Amino acid sequence: MSTLATASRKIPFFGTVVAFRALWFTLTLIALNTIVPLGTAVIYTTLSAIAGVVAASLLARSRLNSFGFFGLLSLVWLIFAVLFWAVDQFAPDLLNTFFSTDVIRLHVSTCLIVFAFTSVATWFFWRIRFAVTFEILVFISSAVLIFSAHRNFHLDRPKLINSLAWRLHVNHLTMLLIVGSALLLAAVCYLFIAARATRPHVDRVEIQRASSSKTWVLTTLVLLMQGGLVFLIQKVVYDHFNQIMLARVANGVGMGSEQGVSPLSFQSALGSTNQPAGLVRLEGDYADNPFSPMLYLRESALSAFNGREMVFAGRAYDTDLPSIKPQEAFTGKEDADLISRTPVVQSFYLLADHDNAFALDYPVSIVQLKNPKPGRFRSTYRAYSIGPGFKPSEISTLAVGDPRWSDEVKQHYLVQHPDKRYANLAAEITKDTTAPVEQMRSLADHLSRTAIYTLTPNHTVQQNEDPVAPFLFGDHRGYCVHFAHAIVYMARSLGIPARIATGYLTDLSQAKDGHVLLRMSDRHAWAEAYISSIGWVPFDVQPDQVESHADTQVDAKLLEELMGILEPGEEILPPESVKDEAGMVDPDELWLPESKHLSLVLYLSLAAFVLLKIGLMYGWMLPLGTRAKLRWGYRALAARLQDLGISRSYGETRSEFAARVPLGGLEEITSLVISNAYAKEPSKNISLQGVSQAMSQGLVSIRSYPRWRRLIALFNPSSVLSLFGGRTW
């Protein structure tokens, strides 16, 4: 047998490389089949990929050259082609019992293509030097190509990552960072394993050996440092882009309820995303909806003006809002002075995180529902609302404002913009009417005629400048955030109490059996005016001119899938009502092990480490036979050296290692180990006393290392970890 063949049988990490490549191609095929279905079951294509990797790896260790390899591959293909030709000619009905011959031929061809690709790639990996570089460049380029589709916050494409995010109930930006980190880790592992493996070259007699290995502790420290660096980068990226993403992906309407802050964005939005946000089930008919087929689900309101834009006013105002998280319960008081209202019950199943619960306006009660599938829905609740039931013609002559308001509250909703152009334009638009409700309609109608709906207005304003002015007094290009601000500013200049509401605007015409699928593109901001005896009423803009829009068709398949999960809503009592009841537990509460269990696991792990460490270092001192004492003695010295950062390299013999390391007694005990390893009986020149003397010399030499280094070695887990890795010292 040649030197090459002999050496290649001892390739370090050979099995690891083969397994890693098989796993690599398996995951790639699964991902590819998700993006572009291959038409053949994944189990068959992955088995073909694994077979290609294993076959090419074994052949690469033989004396076969590239010409012979490709000839053999062509022969396999020819055999299958002849086989199908023979079946067609002599037994055409043999395969037609269950499937047609053509269908089977297509599946087999797909598997053969996968087999050929993986085997050729693996052959080049073992036989060509630059194959590793080429493969990693292809991998990185593919990753960049996939992520490039998400530029400018387009998180809904490709669908693979988008679907993975919402199915695993992970924030989409977080999912991108997780996938990116996983790809980076895969690339690092690939480079590390590929660099460790010896790849045979047919043009060389002497095998190319990988560089000397690092110690386990050094490798672990490097990986930890790299992981920490990646984590810090991820955190900075997430903190920077998350708020921008939440606003832009949601039509510029973000979430939050911090006083004096606005969740709205004036720069740009990406309302075309189909990212699912939640499912709404109307528990009954709502025929009195004055805005049919549209349904306004209010989440929060902006009624304070900070000199630049509308912001949250705090709980002292906008008392009609529950201002709770989706996981909390709410009990309000129905306003008896409001008329033309109808009770509406809605059940909400949220697919994305929300800072605030939302519902049809004037919810009087919000209760938690039993989550039918915690792995899919973030939170579930039911809202009992007193929804609007008036006809548009019934409110035309009504006054505005609430006579029960104090002067402070009334003034709060009438704070005007200092720019007089808003008042002048409002007066010009409403010069033909004096009724406040008709004036609000005139403002909305004017913007509907003149505004151009676009998700990218691209207005450039300074931090302290008015972001609405370039829209209203400029090119009229904007989206809902601009429209709502413009109406509120002009309405207040006319003495009409107004505010901006945020939440969801959904089209009931796309509902199915009372179920509505909410998307992030349904997030909306609209202007509201307070009508006496009616309450807050939306006055929304419906632009005639649309440059880019957020309208997308509801994913009917997803809606049906979610509807199949739902059960009759089972309400959950508020925690405070059952906290003193014996035996009452929350079935959906996340179970966490008690601290005493974690401590027990920690103590047992520490005890096992100490025992193994003691066994390695001092096991040779036990009353053992000559051979056993010799093996344990050599292992004790090698383990101590490994913890000190000195280990035998792959391919390095024990004699070479002993000659390289200046340690007294190591060469003597190594010579005894080698000579004794091939003897049928213990050598007469080897005695227990001789082994003990060699060990004593080695231990004395080890004490010559600096004390700080020996102290670190005492806690170094490298030698213990090597036991589980099957290391031979």
C-alpha cells in the first residue's frame, strides 16, 4: 500500500468533515426546497446528497484520479438511463401500477442531479487546494444575495425568513440577526473543520498535514470572544433599527405610549408588507358600522402638541382609551350620555408583539382568553365595545366638544399650530360651511382630492422643523401620518377639538365568516373630532391620487389555517380575583425549574469535574499493575501538560512529542509506554519503582513552570473535555 493511501486513512477529523458536509448540504436542500420546491420529497434528495458526500469522500482517499472519478459518475448515470430504457422497451407496465414511468424518472433524475452535484463538490474539496476558498465565497455570496432582498426593511421577502419568524414567534428583525449569526457560525465551523482536515493530493506522496492544534481552553476563549463581539454588534444593530423598522413596516405608525413622545414617522413607510399582526373575530353581526366596509380599531391617541408634532398626552387626557398591555384586563365605565352606540364583541389573537391593546372605540371591558396555541399567538383577549352606530347624515348638524370638559381639557384639544398658514388654508377650504361636522368633512375631502398617497415622500426637514409643512404647503406627497396631522392642525384652528388616533384600519370585505386577518400594513393613523353626544369620530382621508400604496390581498390560506386553530373563546379570570384561591394555577404560565434544582445540577457538574480531574492527575498512584500504572502515569503527565497549553499535535508521534517538550522523565516513561504497548507480557526491565521514579522526575519538572500558569491549569477543563472527545494521549 502506498504512503498516500496509508496516510490518508489517518486523516484527522475525517469523519467530522464528512458529517459536517452532509449536514451542510441537507440544510441547504431543505432551505432551497422551501424557497423553490424541487418537486421531490426532501427525504429522498437529502439521502442522495448524503450518499454523494460519503461516496466522494471515500473515493478521494483511494488512488482514483479525477478522470476515473468522472468516468465512474457517468457510469452510474448511464446505468440508470439504460435501466429506464429497458423498462420502457420490455416491461412498460411494470412501474405504471401506482406511478407513471415518467414521474418516477423525474424523481430519480432529481436525486441523481443532487447526488452528482454533492459528490463533485466533495471530490474537489478533497483534491483541489482552492476548493475551500471557492465554496466559502459561494456560501457568503448566497447569504448576501438572500439578505439583499430585505434591504430597506422589506422583511416579507424572501418568504422563507419571514415565515420562519412568525411561525417561531420571533420579531422579524431578531430573526434576521439570528439567521445571520447562524450563517456566520456555519461559515466559521466550516473553515475551522476544513482547515483541520488533511486533504490528500494525488500528485504528492507526502500528505499535507494541518498546522498544530490549539488547546481546548484557547479555542474556547477565542470562540467566546468572537461570540461576545457578535452579540454586541447584534445589540447595537437591533437597538438602532428596531424603532425605525416598527414605524416603517407599519405604514409609519409605530407602537408605544410614552408621554410626550410620538410613535409616528414622517420620512418613509413600507406598507406593502404582508407581515401578519393578528386575527380578529367579530362575535356577532355589526350591521350598524357607519364606516362599512372599513373597521377602525383604535390603539392609542395623540392629543398633545409639542411645537413640532402631535404626541401622547398621558393618562390625564384621552380617558376613553384603556391604555393597557394586551396581557392585562380592563374594566371601564360606559358613558351614558353617548347615543347611537351599539354593543360589539371582538376576540383578538395577536401574532406579533404589541405595546398596547386595541379594539373598536369605547371598549368598556377587556378580558383575557385562553390561548388556543401559545406557540403561535403572543396574546389573546376579548373586548366588549360600545361601537358607533350612527348614520353619517345624523351627525351633520351636531355641535362639537363635550360640555362636561373643564376649561383645561377643552383648551388641551384646541392647542393650535403657530404657523398661521394652517388657519388660513382651513378658512379657505371651509368658507362655504359653518357646521363643524361639515367643516371636518370639507377638510378630509380637500385632502382626498389634492393629496398624493406615497410611502416615500422624501421630504427633508431639520429636527426642529415642521414635518407636515412640506406636504401641505409643498408637493402634497405623503401618507396617513401627514394627512392626520394636517387635518388636526386645521380643525383646531376652526375651534374643533381634534386629535390623532392610531391603530388598525381593516377592510371587512376581505373577512371570512367574521374573521379578519390584520397585517402590519393595516396599521393606520387618522384624525378624530369630538362630536357632542356621539364621542370621538374618525375623519379620514381617501386620496384619489395614489403613487404607491399599502393595499395587498389577504393571505386566504393563512387566514383559514389560523381559523382552524381557534376554539370557542374561554375567558380567564383576572389574576387578582383568584390569587387567594387555593389550587388555582395558570395553565399557560411558563414553567421554570426551581433555583434549588439548578443549584443541584451545578453542584453535580462541578463535583463530576473535580472527580475526573483528580482521577486524571492522581489515578496512577492507585495500587495498579505494571501496565496499568504505566498507562495512567503517562496519561497524568500528558493531561497536566495539556492543561498548561502543551499538547501533542495531530500526526505527531509520542516519541516526537517527548523529544519536543523539555520535561524530565517524559522521554523515559514514553519509551516504556511504546515498548510495552507491543509486548505480550510486561518487560522485565519495567518495574513499578521505575515508573514511580519517572513520574517523580516529570512532576518535579512541571513545578518549574510559573505558579500562575500552574494555577490556571488547575481549573482548565481541557484535559477533562478531551476524555469525552475520545482523545488518545
